Amino acid sequence: MSNLSDSFLRLVSIMDDLREKCPWDKKQTVQTLRHMTIEETYELADAITDEDWKGIKEELGDLLLHIVFYSKIGAEENKFSLEEVINGISEKLIARHPHIYGDVKVNDEEDVKKNWEKIKLTEGKKSILSGVPRSLPATVKAMRLQEKAKQTGFEWDNKEQVWEKVEEEIGELKSAIGNWQSASEEESTTCHKKVEEEFGDVIFSLVNYARFLRVDAENALEVTNKKFIRRFIQMEEEATRNGRTLADMTLIEMDSIWNNIKKRT
């Protein structure tokens, strides 16, 4: 524990030095750090998706620095101290885990989640959904909203029911597309908005289905994005080796290269 304490205090001391002596660090505010913190969080997410443990360790260090940095600024502004940040999360964890630090009995992780949400409501939350950040990426937000709604019992019984909902939403999307395609010029904008709405419903229901499959929808999509990038670059490289560019190839030619790459990767 002493080594851990020494390491943490060393970081705090370095932050004190930088805030006092470094021109760049001296100028930073919570507003200027915000976008960098978001970037660091996404870099951590990338490392997790790639299962890059060296990268995860490095990005966690960057985020820890940001926590210490914000706390330093908070202390300078007489808003809060680093000690208050640490004690605050410690007290919150104790209060929200009465099955560990109290006499509440739970049977499984679902009971833990339900108790967590009930406790948050007693802390002043007006809705069980109010803790979901507005700026979350839409796919992540959809999953968090569904997970929270589940704690009230607002949940399908099984994945078969969820898939039926997916198919229902796809049917409604197809119907909306048909109406849009046959709409008059005056009706076109309204009909297209309906297509967008139904498309969103399909995605939302697919995210719900992913939860029932115990799949992280955001991570699954990112894995597919990375796979597409890798294969597309390989397709470009193969075209170059053949003295061609993708722009002067037919879709059939590109599809043939793509399918060969798929077989190899």
C-alpha cells in the first residue's frame, strides 16, 4: 500500500509543479481540458476494443492525470479538493452497496443493479433515466437507457420476443420508405422524417437484442468498422499492385477483390 500511496503522491506533486512552472499547464481550465478528456476516453476505448493491455495501462494513466488536473483547478477555484473527490466516491460506493456495508440481502447482480437505481432515486434523482449523460454516443446511450429501464421491470422476457420487435420495426421502416417513395413533393419532407424515425427504432431494437445476446453493441460496431477499414485498405493496395485505382474499376471488379480478401481475413 505504501508503494501505491507514494506513486499517487508523486503524481500529485508533479501536477503541483507543472501548474506552477509550465506555461501550458498554467493556462488550462476545466473548459480547455474537456475536449482532451473526451479524446483520452476514446483512446482508452480503442485500446479496450483492440485488447491492447499496454495501451489500456497508458490511457488509464492519462485519464488519472486528468482527474488530478481537474482536482487541482477545483482547489485553486475553492470549489473542491482532491481529497473531497476521493472521499466523495468512497462514500457513494459504501452507500450504494448496502449488501456489502449494510444488512441488505441480494441474490444476484440484477438485485444489485435494482438496489443501485433505487438508492439513486432517494438521492434526489427525478427519474431512473436522469443519470444517463446527454452527450453519450447514441448507441451507448440506447444501451444505458434500456439497462436502466430494465431495473423497473420494463423488459422483455426473452430474446425471441425482442427479435419479433426487431422484425416489427423493420416492417414499419419498409412501410415508411414505401410511403416516402410515393409521396408528393409537398409530403416528401414529412415522409422522410418518418423514415428517419423508423430507422432509429430499428437501431434501438437491435441494440436491445444485442443486450439479450450479451453483446456490447457499440463495441461490436466498432470491431466491424475496424474490419472494414482493414479490408478496404487491403483492397486499395491490391489494386495498386495491379496498376489500377479503385476509382477506375467497376463494382464487380472491386467486389471480386473484396471477396478474396474476406476469405483470407
